[in-house]
Amino acid sequence: MIADSDSYVKWGAAFASRLPGGWSAELVVLTTPVQPSVRQLHAALAGTSFEATAVPTVGLDELPELLARIRPDAVLLALRGPLVRVVAPIAARGPGRPVLVSGFPGLTIPAEPKAIVYREQVDLIVLHSRREVRAFRANAVELGIPVEFGLATLAFLHGARAADAAAPEPATDLVFAAQAKVPAERDDRVRLLGWLADAARRRPSRRVVVKVRARRGEAQTHAEAHDYAELLGDPGVRRALGGSLPPNLVVEDGPMADHLARAAGLVTVSSTAALEAVASGLPTLLIDEFGVTPKLINTVFEGSGLFGGADAVAGWEFRRPAEVWLADNYFHGGEHDDWAARLDVLLDRRAAGELPLRMRAHNLSGGALRRAFERKRMLGEHDRSLAGTAAMVVAIPTRWVVRRARRVRALLVARRVTAAGA
């Protein structure tokens, strides 16, 4: 398994830890700008069969030699989409071309077509709900990409409350699961902290925990513009929240399972942690104050019965999921998983020499220069090739011009539509 960011390491390691009997797995972390810190790696691997001290970090140029030595039957590309596009042909190039598998570490509804485009050269994409399989399969058909999709229960939903027996504290916390992308605006985050502060003041004997994935200076899968710990340390934010913060409002990191073991309930705007909480039997609250939209990555929870507003946060009013929502959304039951059977078919095709690497059919303009740009964009300073540097010099201004032209074109179209309706 090849992984990059903390969330992909967590997903990939949990998935690989539940492989069928007879399989063995090795994990390497690819050197990129978002690779996890030592602390993040320990947290991501907690509860899996992998030890952080035994996980090597490798550069992209080292992969061919590593794969040639190991000669794996299958390679799980637990990587961000644009990096899958870079690594897939490298992983398939060596002797005994392995089956290429990829997937996602969390919520993927709405299903974005570009997620399939990035993975068009893999053989099997692992998804975690019936709804996801339907949506991504429809995208693949429309794009003309003949990739296989396999259903798998999110591996870290199993035993999510395993730390319960050894929990040093009673399960009384309100845990807020932060998400790097939503809400994106600083003012919205300050408002959210205000609701959490109100919750802390109402129950001073119980903790309200802002659970974050990264500390200052640590990378995440998605960039976070406004860190919650930094906001709480800002004098202006403190004044906006009443001048002083309740001492039982705290910011902590670490494995989510440990926090759930101490939690009375979970609150989030949009996070896979909500699924972990539901699997743990914890009441959960999805904040809908900012809306329910694809941009907020929370439309998948429509019909779940988990939504509530600011008053519910401050009042510790958690929810239980609607049974009708569960079966179609991540809680279908492991007996319905079919990814292993689909992988077996692909392995048989590989053994018969009937599994050639699918050629790229999308985003081909630019040829070798484009591929060099894709590599440099994902590896950053870890790509020291001349081609990558040259590609960035050419591509950055070109991308600016293209995006500017698209915005102007969209504006003109909008004006014509407005004029036609006047």
C-alpha cells in the first residue's frame, strides 16, 4: 500500500488490516508536502495492524525499485486523486504488473466526475455505500471509463469504541470533529466556536473538545485556512466570544476512537467522524446553520435525522440516525461487501495476462509537459527534476489565463441569459 496524507494513511491502513486470510500487506508513505508527521502517523495507525516505527517513507523515484523487489499482486493507492494519476503508471510499469486499487478515506457524496478521471488507470475503486457505488458508476459510464467498483464497509467503523474498556475518563465529553474545508470562512468558524463556548458554559463540569487532525505546522489532506486553536488564541475572537473562554472548552488531537470513548455525543459540520460516532452507538449532531449543500459536503446526511442548529449545539441535543437512511449510506452490513470478489476476478485476469494498463483518455493536452507539471504540483519541493521546474514556469501563467477566460465566458453567458429573460 502506498499512502500520502494522514487521512489516506488512516483509511488505507484500516482497510489493509481487514484483508481476507492469507493476504499480507506492507505500507509505505510517499514523500510529499502533506505526508503526516510522526505524531499524525501514530494517530492514523492506532487500532490497525501497522506500527508507525516500521513504516518507511519513500520518494517517488524509489517506487520502481521497491515494487520490483516486493512484486506485489495488488497495490492499494491510498493517495489523493491527482497523485493517483501520477503514481498509477509507475506502479504498473514494473515486472508482474499488479492490480491497481484505489479509494477514498471519507464522504464522497456528491460524487465528483473528476475523482474518476484522476483514477482512470486503476482497476478497482473501493467505495463505502450503495449510494456511492450507484453515483460513481453512473459517472464512469458517462465518462467512458471501464473501471470496476467494489463495495466495502468503512474499515474504521468496526470497533470504533474499542477504547471504552480502558477509557481513563467517563464518557461525558461533547466532541466537535473539525473538518479542514468546512466551514471555510473565518466568521463562520468564530460563530461555531461561540456555540461550543455556550455549550461549555451550560455544563461547566463536562468538557467540550474541539478535536483537530493537525497541530500548528502539520499538514493535512486539505489545507485549513483558519485553525481553531489559533482562533481561540486570538484576543479579538476572545472578545467576540464574551471576553474569556470557559476552561472546559479545549482543543485536542489524537486518534478519533480515543475521543469517542470519552464522548457523550459528537458534533460536526461534515466529517467521516459522524459515521464513526454512529457506528459506536453515540448520538450525533450535524450542524445545518451554514446550509446543506454539496460545497459543505453534507448532502449525504439528508434524510438521516441528524441535522440541528446552534441551539441544539449549545443545549447538547444530539440525534439518532433514521433506520431507513443507514442501509443505503455506509451501514449496509458487511455481508454485502463485494470488493474482495471483484479483486479476485481481476487477479485471475492478471494471472492470465489479460490486464493491460488502461491508457489515459482525459486531460491529455500538453503531453509530457503536462505530466511533469502534475508530478511537480503534487510533490512540490520533493520533485527536483528540470522538467518539473520548467513545467511550473509554463503552466502557472497558462492556468491563470485559462481560468480567467473561463470566468469571463461564464459571466457573458450569465448576462445573455439575464437579457433573454428580461
